Amino acid sequence: MRIFLIAVGVVIAALVAIAAFVPPTGQIRTEVEIAAPPVAVWAVLTSTADYRNWNPFIKSADGQFAVGNTVAMEMETPGGTPLSITPTIVVLDPQKELRWQGSLFLPRLFDGEHYFILEATETGTRLIHGEDFKGLLIPVARGIIEDASLGFEQMNEALKTRVEATGPFS
């Protein structure tokens, strides 16, 4: 048994070392137009205690969005894949950008940088919502990434509905 565990450890270490040089990548990028100013979109997006009331993708988020903080999140893709993550907030530019980074299992196996970019438009806000993935497990995780993409779209629509219901805006 000990030899088996050592062999597994060596294989994992080799995969992580390979991933450091040539990590496979993947990407999700979605957009939605919201008929509300960035300040209104930001208020709903960063109110983590309220996620359970409107967010079909990120079911809960426990923690404060502040650079360097970790936030415990419970997610569920439309394909029914529940996922618990504790990403670290890496960018927090109020009313403009929110980013976090996290890993599944071990770093460099399945890493992601999730982002929300808010752009003011003549009619409200363009929300760009996406994630950049890298790591050795990306080729075998295509189904999870496709399900997550649908989850992003559902979250965008739910955010739009929630924010626009708080209007009117002038």
C-alpha cells in the first residue's frame, strides 16, 4: 500500500510539474445589458448574503469581497453538479471589476479566474461575466465548463431581473 501511495504521489507531482510549463486552457465569456447604472448592478452583485434569494448558479457566498480575502461559495451548474470552492479575491474595483481565483483539488490541475466587468453604457450597464481556466484537467472537464457557461448565463439573467426590479433609474 505504501508503494502505491508513493507512486500516486509521484504521478501527481509529475502532472503538476508538466502543467507548470504547458497548461491546457479554457474560457467562458458572457455578456448581458442591464437597464440600470453600474452602482445598482454592483450593489446586488456584491451583496453575498442575498445570493441565496436570487442567484441560480452561486447558491451562497460566505465572506466579504475584499482583495486577499477568501470567500466560501456553493455553486451548482444547470447540469446539477454541486461545487464548493473557496477562491481568493484578487481584484475589487467598485462599480467596475470583481475577480477571484481558485483551484480544484491541487493548484495547476484545474484553476480558474472568475471575473465580472461592469461598463457604463448610455442605457445602463454592460456586464461581462467570465472565467479563464487552466490546468491539466481542463481537457477532461469540458462538460463541467459547458454546464458552468449555462450557469453564467442563468446568473446574468437573474442579476438583470433583480437589478432592474429595483428601478426606475434616471
